[in-house]
Amino acid sequence: MITHPSFACEPWSLRETELSLDVLAQSESVFALANGHVGWRGNLDEGEPHGLPGAYLNGVHEVHPLPYAEAGYGYPESGETAINVTDGKVIRLLVDDEPFDLRYGRLVAHERLLDFRTGVLSRTVDWVSPAGTGVRVVSRRLVSFTQRAIAAVEYQVEALDTPVTVAVQSELVANEQLPRTSGDPRVSAVIDAPLRAEEHFAQDTRLRLLHCTGHSGQRVGAAADHLVEGPDGTSWSAESEPDVSRLTITATLAPGERLRLVKFVGHGWSAQRSLPAIRDQVEGAVAAARSSGWEGLLAEQRAYLDDFWSRADVEVDGDEEIQQAVRFCLFHVLQAAARAEGRAVPAKGLTGTGYDGHAFWDSESFVLAVLTFTAPDTVAPALCWRHETLPAALGRARQLGLSGAAFPWRTISGAECSGYWPAGTAAFHVNADIADAVVRYVAATGDERFERGPGLELLVHTARLWRSLGSADAEGRFHIDGVTGPDEYSAVARDNLYTNLMARQNLRAAAAWVLLHPDEAAALGVTPEEAAAWQGAAARMVVPYNDRLGVHEQSAGFTTLKRWDFDRTAPEQYPLLLHFPYFDLYRKQVVKQADLVLAMLTCPDAFTDEEKARNFAYYEALTVRDSSLSACCQAVLAAETGHLRLAWDYLGEAALVDLEDLEHNTRDGLHIASLAGTWIALVVGLGGMRQYGGAGSGEPMVGFAPRLPEQLARLAFTLLIRGRRLRVEITDGTARYVLLEGEPQDLFHHGERFTVTTGEPTGRPIPPAPARPEPRQPWGRAPERREPAGPRTLRLP
């Protein structure tokens, strides 16, 4: 997309300089606005043309049966699909009775700008109607970070050369007609008219619609109020029906005159509150927003983002596309989680309904990994959502004949929604991913209240699952059988290395926290014998290794399987899951996404440097990256093993997955985990950041082993660690560490320990990268070779 001539490469914004219908659906995703609670896709104000209309509330979904040709015990009975809720962004315009529709008349100029510093999407349009009347439309919209339920639009219409009579129709619309879906499993199901009307209202400038879902039992409300400014004679009227509530404003404009409308929209939902309660909730939210006013909302938004960027910005010198992309990525990661507050972070955020709006393990492993060091106040609520769904996870484990909790692979409410159990139920690693996020968050923040409460309970119940799921052989070695790791092209395996190592960390952390908090552990029924059993299982955990090849095995026996015939696989046959049966994929050495490579990132102390280098080279030749989660992990290990140019290439793939629509499904929503992976590739990869300790060993240590590819001149970033604000700046041969705020901090630089204090920058030389042969990728699956990107010439109307 950003190499499309309509898009500009700018450091703090995403600008589209003309309307491009060929990328309209993709642009709706990249221009989406959200705050973790409310999401508005970047649809045109007038609603049409569109790729996928969308307004979302985090957690609002409908349930539907999961049909099976041959059902089995323990199969999930129902699926969950995020639905399009009442859309409050629609503002239609008639110009002398001609609908403002950019497919007709003459489009003179069209520009949209998403500003990452203000959180505002602005639009300017010059249009001549089929009858020859010219108007200019200028709009700005935001979804508030500070007022959780609120989104707002400022909309202005100006007459250009001749007088014009305009009618502006500001609407709340429910049950919008959605396009049909494809057979791609990554695309959501379409549920027609999921909302049942309960109340509709329109009076003066106020609108309201209340609906409920038919099966999930969720009540959804939306209200709007307006400020209207226009020339003398401007008038308005309001009307409503079950699925539409509308304010119509009419005015006659002389050349140069404007009609200005400010629309405040309040959203709310609940599965428990009554209709009057939801009505009052949305009306109260709108009243508060109107009190703040449009300028007040803008000021609050800018202040919130100024604070965020002061602790999260990443500066990249030498690649302008990556500089723009990393800020785009961080902005959307923040939008996915900022005000989720007790809800999940879906794989697509609130930018589209891809993957049915489900949350996966990538929320904890990728998104929360970034937010822990940049916006830690968003992390505890996300983990508390897992804690709130603990009863469902405990029940799922009992259904499977296991102890502890079995968290779902994909879900909205906390129930398992995957009808394909080899990829879903068998992916028990999600338990350890949650535990890892808990330990990482507490280590980085010192949040003792969370540690003693939800954190400890999550660690205990996830540890119990591993002790129940695994078993010891005759020699006492601890195995975990019949599981699926992150690589979904290998299923129901024995001793998946990623799962085993992450489970080992989970067990050790749980045992350590139980010792730290004996009273709370006793309340959960943990005995000293149980904690000792966790330690014993961790100590005897099997780590598969092929002595002949000198590499670790992704799972027991994996390296003995026949290799996939990459040379006879055509480029158009990727992703393989859409062209080959899983039965064939499961029997071959082919890797969808980083699995063992991810294990080397999450459990770095389990491997020597040479083992990492050999493992990386071996699995590079097998990994086809049919998942957007892979490139950032490969970037980190490429950097660690000295392949800096390759790390830069993988960084580009992670960063541009949506801006370049590399997976060809950005139309369905953004890839939030891959966007988070851009920060990971830069900070953990090229910055070499690693966190040590935190599982009962006192305050954690943070280390860095930075190296830059020769194409980049400088990398700088800020981290929050236990109330400290640490600034790291890396150039070609030197790393500078500056403590901007907080108590002195011990750090490691390429293994050397030192201390940083406030106001005293510390510089350290960067040793050269080890020289190793470049690894090879499967034929046709090497990342695109990056070249330095300079300013791009815009195509101006």
C-alpha cells in the first residue's frame, strides 16, 4: 500500500493523496481508529463505496453452532463471531439532491491523513456533482483514549463556485449489509442481521438505538448528539426506526460558506445490565463528551499520545519506510489495547473481523511483550481478562480429563472456539504463553498486588495443567505428548520443544512464586509436595536433540521426517494450508511459522550461541512463513546469530505486513501481533534486549547486545523498567545508555555488567558480529531484499 503512488512515506503519519478504489478495503483497515473498547474502520464518511463497513465493541459477538460431519467428545459445540455493532460514523451528504458518492460526478481532489501524534483521521475532498456543482468536504474523526465510550466526528461542507443547497444526514445504523466472505479460514463468518431492535429514539439533535443479540444475550447501545453551525436558515429534523436513527440538516450555502457539524457518539454494551441502564450509560457518555467539546477531545487525545510517545517512540535512521512503519505499528498496537480493560486483545484488534474477531496466544506472546515496556498500565487488565475466564479454562481441563486450567487457543468470551482440535485443543502452549506474560509483566513493573492475586493464581493453575498433561518414562524423564506447538503444520507431536521449554519455565515460576507467597498459595490448595513435583517435572523435562545433525528437534523425531518438496511448490501455492491437506503437511519437514526459532527467543538460556546458530540455519531452510507471526522472530534470531542484513529484511516484512498487504488479507483487519513484532525485531533483535530473572529471583536484570546492519545509521528507543525510563541509542560502533528517570539500574552490554544513573550517559563499544555462512530459505520464500527507501514523490491531483 505505501508503495502505491497514492500513499506518502512520512515519519509521523499515513497520508493517502487520492482515492484508490483498488485498495479501498485495505485502506479501511490501516485508517481504522480504536481505543481497545470501541473500533471504527476507516470507511468513508458517507458509508459508500466501501470494502467492509465496520464498527466494533470489544467482546460483542454472536454465537453459532459448530457443525461436524463426525462429532467427538470434547469438541466445542459453539463458535463465536465478532459482529458489526451500531455504526455511528455514517454522515451522508446530498448536494442539490445529488448524493455525494465518489463513484459519480468528478473527483477533483481527495486526501486522508492519519496522524500518529494526534490520533485523528482527517479527510479533505473537492467534488463536482454530475450536475456541475462543486463542494469541499473536510472531516476529522477520533476514537477517544481518555473517554472510553466516545468517538466523534467534525464534518464541514463548503460551497465553492456557486450557491448550493445541501442536506447532511447524520445516522446511527444497525445491521449494515456486509459483503459475502470467501472460503479462506482466516476470514470471519457473516451473520446476517445479528442485532434485534429494542428501542429507537430521535429528538432535536439527539439519536439513540438499543439492540440485543439473538443468542449471546448481549445488549448494545449507541447514542449521538450534535452541534450544528450554519448560515441563517439552517434547519434540522430527526427521525428513527428500529435500525436507523437519523438527523437531517439542510442549509443553503453561498460560495465560501460552510455548514459545520460535530457529532459525539457514545457506545456501550453489557450481557447483564438492563435496557434502561444501557440507555443511561450511552446518554451519559455523550453528555460528558459534549461538555468537553470537540476541541477538548482533541486536546485530551494529543496529551494522551504525547505521554505515550515519550516512553514508546522508536527512532530509525537510514530507512524511512521502517521509521514510518514502526510508528504506525505502535499506534495500532496501542489502539488495540489501551482501553480494553478486562477484555481480550483480538488478533485483528478492532480493525476488522478477520479470524472472527478471536484472540489467540499471540496477544500474550507478542502484543503484551511490547506493551509491558511501553504502556504497562494496559497489560494487567489484559491478563486479568484471562484470570476472569479462568472458570471456563478449569472446566475445559476437567472435560479433557486434566487438572488445572486449559486455556482456549482461540476465543472471544473464554470458551474454546476452534472446531479443529489438532490446531486448537492440542495447542496447550497457550497456557505457558500466558504464564510467561504474567512473569514478564511482574518482573518489569514490580506490581506486587497483581503478583499476589491474579498472577499467582494463573501460574498455579497453568502449572497444574503441565503436571497433569505430562508423564515420566521409565528413566524418569518428563514428556509432554500429543500437543501442537506454534507451528500449525506439525500437529499432535511428542515433546514439542517450544511447549516443553515454556512449560518448564511455567513450572519453575509457579514453584518460585508459591515460596514467595505461602499464604496465598495455601488458599489455592498448593502443598509443598505439589510445588516440589513441579520443580521435579521441570528438572526432568525432555529437550529433543539430534546428535547426528547437531540441532534441536522441533519435536521428537521431527528431523527424521521427509522434507517437503519446496522445489516443486509453485509461488501461487502458498499459503500451503489453502492448497494441500493437513495430512500431507503433518508428515513432512515444513514449518509454517517460527516454532523452535521462537523457543530460542523466549527461552534464550536453554541454548548455547553455537546451538542457536546451527538451529537457525537448519530451520531457515524449512520455514515458509505462511503466518505473519514468523518474520519478527526470524529477525531476532538472524540478528543474534550475526546475519544482520537478513534481520533487516525480516524486519521489513514484519513492519510492512499491512502497509504492503503482504498476506493479501489486510482488508479483513490488521495483523496486530506482527505490528507488535516490528518493535520486537528492532528492540529485541537489533537492540539485543533480553530480560533475565523475575521468577522469584529478585529484581530482574536487563541486558543488551546491539548490532546494526550497515544500511541503518542509528536506532534509538525508550523502555520502562520498574518505574525507570531508560533510553538506548545505537550507532554503527557504539551504544549509549541514558537513565532519563528513576533509581540507578544495573544493565548488561554484550555480557559486561555496568550501572546507569540519571543524567550520566554511558557508552559502550559494539563488538563485530560473528562471521557465519548465510542460511538459505525454501525456494521462493526468502524475504524480499530491502533497499534503503528515501522520500517518495507524491502523485498530486
